[in-house]
Amino acid sequence: MKVRPLHDRIIVQRLEEGEQKIGGIIIPDTAKEKPQQGKVFAVGAGKVKEDGNRQPLDVKDGDTILFGKYSGQEIKIDGEEYLIMREDEVLAILDSKGK
């Protein structure tokens, strides 16, 4: 299914973290916190300003981002779980190049 979020919204797929071990104790999946990192799946066209022009988003499709613990709304697309959120809920874009 092709999905295009509206205005300044983005669709994010959470990145799963590896199995957590603390002092040799394996933490079960039910006790783990949801990851706060994700990959941008789709972006909207941008927010409409008062003068009628669109302000493009800083986040683009394919970016890896950090977001707050309670950010976004969970949705399902083709059986996969995603988050839909506004761009202003994004805390940072991770740069794999290490600039």
C-alpha cells in the first residue's frame, strides 16, 4: 500500500534494538522499552505558512531519527507497525557519515 502523510507529518518505522543484557541477566521482551530510534518511511509535502507557501521538511525519506518516548501515534500498514508524527516531534537526525 502506498501511503503519503499530509502536511508536516512523517511515517517512521521503529528500529529494533538488540537483546539487552545487564550483568548477565537477559531482559525479556515484555520488560524492554520501545526503541526511540527509527527510519523515516514517508514524509508529507510540508507545512503551509500564512502566506500560502509550503515550508519543506528537514527530515526526508530514509533518514534515521531520534524521537521522544511518547511521540507519535502507532498505526499498521500492510501488517507492519509504524508511527505517524509531526516533524517537530523529531529530536535529531542521525548522520551515519560522522560529520
